[in-house]
Amino acid sequence: MNSGESLKEYKPAAMRRDLRLPVRFHAVGSGADSQVGYTVNVSASGMFVGTRSPLPVSTVIEITVVRNEEVQVIRGEVIRIVTPMLRAESEEPEGMGIRFLNPEAPAVEKLVGYWHQFVSRQFQPRARR
């Protein structure tokens, strides 16, 4: 954002906002048990999942997000990981960056829509008393 733009005018391609939702994930076709994590941020193209057990880069995963008893199952690919050693160089938590494999899927659209609602509430002006 440059100094001449207002917050309303500034719209990055993949705006991310923090909101923690619990998730379960597993590698597709692995037969391994699901692991737990939480959403750190979400955009229209992917998300970052905080976890102490990130899966290797290029792993195709299935992520289950539960919000208000509504279950969304999303497929993605691990595109980067943050381990304890890498975390020393970053402010990010341990975890993994996920690129959605089908960003137009209804489950992704619902999750991103929820994120947009959260973001819009964050930036609404508060009523003066």
C-alpha cells in the first residue's frame, strides 16, 4: 500500500487475515491418521496451517475445517514448511503453507467467504458514544 491509497482502495491479490480455526489434515492416499492444527491465515489461493507436524513439500493433503458445526473438506498441496529451525528466522509459527488445488470448490469458497466476513468486521468503523 502506498501513502496515497486509503485502506478501502488497497486490495492485494491474496489478502490474508489471522483467525484461528481448528483443522485436521492427512496426506491423501497415505492411510495415516489425521493430525491436528489450526488456521493461521487464509486467502483465495491457499492457507497456512499451524502445526508441529508439517507434511513434506509437494504432499497432497485433505484438510477438514469445522466452524459452527459446519464441516468443510478441502484439498491442497504443501508448498512450504516452517520448522523450529526456520522459525528462528521468521515470526510465523511452525506449520505449512497450503495451495488450494481447486480454489473454486464450494468448500474453499465458504471458508474464504467466512474470512472476508471476519476481515470486514475487523475494519468497520466503530460507533462513537
